[in-house]
Amino acid sequence: MGAVTCSQLGASLFLLPLVPIFPTQHIPTLPVILAVAALALACTAFAYLIYFQLIKNVGPTRALTVTFLVPPFGVLWGVLLLHEVVTWSTIAGFAIILAGTALVTGVLRFRREQDATVVTQ
């Protein structure tokens, strides 16, 4: 938690000197301020809490596989909302992502690793 807190504070302190250089052209309205606050709390703070609970429960390696879901969902939203076309290379990329996820989580194992386990037991 300390590393995350410091990284968030560090990013804020890094951006703070830029505020006078690039001031806003309009004063944000109350709905805009509330929307930004809701995004900060719901989409960032709450997501961090869930992610750290996931790290605690399944470990950092398996928790990191959540990031493997970003490309498929990005393509899904592109197809649904922007009517983009799914190509064979996209499907091949998804297969590689799924195979990598299966290897990282231990769902898919190499045969040699299973044979070595049997020999050592």
C-alpha cells in the first residue's frame, strides 16, 4: 500500500507545477466536478482496493493476468460501438493472450514439468 500511495502522490506532485502553466479555459460546473470525483473514487480508488485484495488472495502473478483482458475488451468495445472489423490476426492475438494467461495461471502446463514432478515424488 505504501508503494501505491507514494506513486499516486508522486504523480500528483509531478503534475502540480503544470497547473499554472496550463490553466483551464472554463471553470468546471458542479456536474463535471462530481463526475470527475466519481471516476476518481469508483474507477480508481475502489479498483485499487479490489486489485490489492486480489493480490492478497491469489498472489501477484495471477493478479497481473487481469491486464491481459485489456486488449480483448478494447477490441470488443471497438466492434460493438465503432463497428470495427475483427480480422484473423486479431483472433490469433486473442489465442496467444489466452495461451499466455493459461500458462501464467497454471491452467496449462508443459508436459515436461508434469513428468519432472512425477519423477521427483
